[in-house]
Amino acid sequence: RLLKEKVDVSLPVQSQSAKTGKIHPVSQVMDEISEIFGSLGYQIAEGPDIETEHYNFNALNIPESHPARQMHDTFYMPNKNSVNESLVLRTHTSPVQVRTMEKGEPPFKFISPGRTYRCDSDQTHTPMFHQIEGLVIGKDISFANLKSVLHEFVESFFERDVTLRFRPSYFPFTEPSAEVDILWDEEKWLEILGCGMVHPNVLSNAKIDPKIYSG
């Protein structure tokens, strides 16, 4: 029976039955974005998916009254190392900003791609999704630098000329803050990202002097 059922592994693959796999669209987009920012001189920084409230909220200038802290937005879990501070599944990749800044000295220029989690589920949201956050810290960094980088990135990503629109917005960790839209069908705008200048309190929380550095 063994002789009858043996398989000759030296035979060529039967091409008609072979199926070639493809990269998942999310992985492809993450890789493409990372390559674009890599060509602009950005490093890649990573952080844990399970975060402390300090890094996920406090260090990013998010007040205790902010709705993002509520149970319906954040996955909380007990912290065996502290009775006063819960652990959370990170709600954004922004904690990587503070963790990376704490480990080194400015200037900084990096992106932090990764998974994020929120108690949100409908036709346009899932409890787990992906973000890529970019950070530049240095002397004399201005909003003009921010707009220039985003314009370069968006046109590289979509591989065509793109019209951007910056709308004033609010994020606790940036000031000023803006939402960015792209013109995609003559008169139709699509929001694609949020951005802003790093809030001085975030720099101070990472032991960086906001009177010398901006980002």
C-alpha cells in the first residue's frame, strides 16, 4: 500500500491546479505608504497594542473628561501592576510618538504604522482598524512644512496631481489642528486624514522643550 500511494515530489507542479496568492489590500497600502515616507527620510517606529492610560491619553494631552476615554470608545482591561491605572487596547497609534521621543533626542522623523482598536461597529467602522501616524520634531518646524509633506505624500500615493483642502479642526494633542480633504470628482471632497502642529504639552510630557522645538 505504501508503494502504491507514494508521491514523486520531484515532479513539476501541475500549473492548472496551482493558485497564486496575493497581498492583502490593507497590507499593500501599509507597505506603499511606508515606502513613500521612507523615500522622504522617515524611519519606522513601533509600539505595543496594549497600552497604559498614561501613553494612550494623559501624555497626549487628552483630558479625563474627553469622550474618547469612555467605555463605548475604548476597550479597557485590568492592570495587575497598578490598581489606579487601567490598560487599554490603543485607540490610535499616537502613543508611539511619546514612547519614541522618550527614548531619544530631537530631531525626530518617523512614522508609526499599526493596528488600533475602538468599541465601534457599523457599516463604516470595525473594532480593529489600521492607522499610520507621522511625526517630525525639530527646530523651526512650521505648518508650511506639514502642508508640504502631506501634499508630497498624497500625490505620490495616488500617482497624480491632487488638490488638498485643510479645514480647521480639534485634536487634544495638536494645536492648530486640521482635517485634510482631497478633491476627487470635480466638486466632491473626501476626508482622508487629520493633522496638526504637536501641542506644546505633548512635547513637555516627552521631556522636550517646546520653546526650542516644534513638530
